[in-house]
Amino acid sequence: MNEKQNTKISKFLSFVLRHNPGEIGLVLDDNGWADINSLIEKSKNAGIELDFETLKHIVDTNDKKRFVLNDKQDKIRANQGHSIKVELELEQKMPPKILFHGTAEKFVPSILEKGLLKQERHHVHLSSDVSTAVKVGQRYGKAFVFEVLAGEMHEDGHIFYLSENGVWLTDAVPVKYLVKMES
């Protein structure tokens, strides 16, 4: 399978596992897990050719580690980014002193007014390195990166989680914990 097909399938998986499983008649459990056989069958009915080997390849090679298989390898779920209600069973973690959030320059004025809000997602996504934040910001226009004073936030009672793919998650980042990085 070529990279173009892998990208198409990865986007399809993101859509059904994070946002709209009902689009193909797929049912996720309360923790966001989908039965792999059901996913393969319902994907084929929706015109997406998928088999276990392809699915495993996408899970193993996705650069952002968006998906995970359970230990028995009979279920799959997205690691984070859901707009549907799921309980990801995340454990609270102490964040590093500084985390980063990438966005597009056009969103900076609103962020400086309201802080970082989760919008339709379960959490605000933060990264532990600038390069990842830049890549995220570039998806929406000219990239802009904020430093997030995560250590101070944690000391002030804000809760952080670390997803299985290394993305830091929190409910919101108030303006007072944001530092504009100069490019």
C-alpha cells in the first residue's frame, strides 16, 4: 500500500474513531475502543478497503501515533483529539515547567484575550518541544508558538495528562500562563 492510500485511511480512521463512528455504523465502547473486525467490515461497506495488516501498519507508522491497539490486538482507538464523549482513562501527570502550543498567527489575538480553550475537543493539546508545536500551528496558516507555564499551572491546581502518544492534555490554559515566543 502506498503512502497516499495510507494517508487517506489514516484520515478516515481519525474521522470515525475521533468524531463520527456512526457515519459507518461503528460503535465505540465508553473508552473509545472499536472492535477491529467490525471496523474492517463497516469500512469496506463504506468503500474503504481495510484489513488487519494495513491497520497495524498505520498504527505502527503514524508519525503522530494517533491510534493504539489493545494488548490482544482486537480493538483500536484514537489516543486523543475526540469531539465525541469517551473516557480515555488518562492518568494525571506532573508536567514539565514549560510546554508549547502551536497555532496560526490569525488566532493569537483571540488566545491572548481568552486563553487556550478546548473548543469541541476534550482537552487543549500541548507538546513538550517547539518543533512539534510549529508543525501543529502550520496546519492552520502561518505558525505561532506559545510557551505554556505548565509548572506554574500545575502548582496552581490545574490538572495535566500525558496521552499514550506523548501529547500533553489539560482542560484550558488561562492567559496568565501564556508567553509569546519570538520567532
